[in-house]
Amino acid sequence: MSALSILFLASCSAWVSQAQTEFKRVAEANVTLPCHHRLHLLGTTSLDIEWLLKDSEAEPKVVITYAGGNIYNDLIEEQKGRVSFASNFQNGDASLDISLLQPSDAGQYTCKVKNAGQYEWSHITLKVLEKPSKPKCWKEGDMSEGKEIALQCNAVSGTMPIMYMWQRIDEEGKTGSLPPMAHINLSNPAQIFMKNLTWVATGLYQCTASNEAGQENCVVEVTVQYAQNFGIIAGAVCGVMGGLALIFLVVWLTIKRKEKRKYEEEEAPNEIREDAEAPKARLVKPGSSSSGSRSSHSGSSSTRSTANSASRSQQTLSTEATPHITPTQHGHLEMDGKETEPKKTNPANVIKAEATVMMAPGQSRAFQTV
């Protein structure tokens, strides 16, 4: 090999050694870290390739190496089975493949190629991005109207920084702006405050946690309880109870009215029979063929049967008012066996007898007293 070729390789090695690249990949993804060299032109007998990882620890760790014709790729326990050479490393491409990236794979990788006393190396910084874990949403405070609440959101894991954003979900499932009473806590964007709650604040709220790797969200429901709900419920219950009581009262009064009407209909004939007037006594006309004695006795009996409540004094007065037949006349009639014409009765006495019969019990007592 000419001196010019060696000088060219040395200059390239110096340039490559200063190159440094940064890669960002999401966890669980695959990545290929590039490493191209020209030392294979010097032959492959003494070719030596090595990948080193420097993470938080002080000393770098060997990831994979090719030396003496053999490959060693199980040097780091966490990366066993996940690291390999990407291509034909003996022909100038010593790129490194890492599958199923994990956060522990992040760090500064160095590719070192040595052959025949010549060196080439390159530095690559790998950042493994982990998207936020599904955040947890919760609410704190009093949900009553006029009170104050706070909505909290937090993702336990994920590559920092993690950004939080609160949005409201409408009835159609679309996200929109927060209500006017909502304010973001500037020192902690994962928290918002809502003061002087009204029915406008009722609804679903979504918190989105995001970073370079992706995003996750959670939803919390806010239901504002109206202060007058208890009064409305109590009023509704009282109204229902009052309506039922009114219906019961109307039904009860209707039943009572029907019972009363039926009772009156059944008692009406009895009252008529009790209030009926007693039949009047039949007067005997003067000059009839019957004897005065029988007429007076007949009128007296008729009076007694009609006025059941008259006292013995009434009967005495009615008897005195009728014309008397002397014992002699009565005996004479019986002896002769013939009916003798009675003496003519004074009309004034007959009228007086009728008046005595028709008197009320109170009036009869008055006459009796006299």
C-alpha cells in the first residue's frame, strides 16, 4: 500500500472519530445504529470490531464484539438476544441492530474498528422514548352548586417531560374548550380548578398526557348537585301525597253521600207512616133512628180509638159533653123491648163535644185543671 493511501485512511479516521449522531426511538421499537469503515481494505485477518455502551455507570460496557473470527453478543444481560451486526461487517458495514428497545438501552454508543494498527470510531447517542403510562384522573372537592372542585391527572411513568392538557367532551364525543369557571394551575398543568360551580360545569372531562413518544388519556365525570334538589324532591313528594289524600277524601265523601241518600230513601216511608194524621171521628146527625145513648157511646168510643194518647180526663169530658139518658128511661126501653125515640139533642152541645175531641193533649189537661 502506498503512502498516499495510508495518509487518506488516516485523514478519514480522524474525520469519522469526530462524527456524532443522535437517535430517538420509541420503546419496543427497533433501531439500527450506523457504523461504516474502510479498514476492511487492509484485509480481514486482523480486523477487530467493538461496540461499547456508556450509560449512567462510570465505566462503558461492551455490547458486541468481533475478534479472531468470532462474534460475542451476550455480554450485557439485559440485551441478550436483542443485539447483532446489521450487515456484512467484514466489508465495511459494522452497523448495530437493537430490537425491542427498552429504556435501559439508552445511552452513548461507540463503534470502534481496528485493523493493522489503524483505528476508526464513531459516537452515537441513543434516546429511548417511553410514552406516558395511562394517566389516572380524579376529582376533589364538593360537587354542590356554588362550591369549588379540583380535577387531577397523573401518569406514573414515561419519558420526561410529560405534558398535560385538559379538555371537555361534548355530547357528540368531540373534545372542546373548558367552561368559563375552569382555571389551569400554572405551577402544575395536570390540575385545574373550577370555582362557583353551576350546571354548566356538568359533563365529561378528558386529560391527555403526552411526550415525544406518544400520548395517553383518561376521563372523569363531573355532576353538579343543585342545592334546590332536596326542596324540589320534598315538594314533589308532598304534592303526590296531597293528591292521593285529596282523591281518597273525594272517594270517601262520595261513598258517604251515597250511603246517606240510601238511608234517607229507606227511612222516608217510615216517617210518613208515623206522621200520618189520625182519622177524624164521625159525627152523628141529630134526628137519626139510633138512640142518643148509643150515639154518645159510639162517638165516645170512636174518639178513644182515634186519640190513643188521650188521658182518662179527656174521656170523662167527652162523655159529659154528650146528652145523658136517665136510668128510668133506659129501664123503660129495656122493659118495653121497643126502641123509643130519644130526646132531641141541643146542637150547641154537639159542637162543644166535637171541639173537645179535636183538642190537643195539652189543651185537654188545661180543661181538666179547670
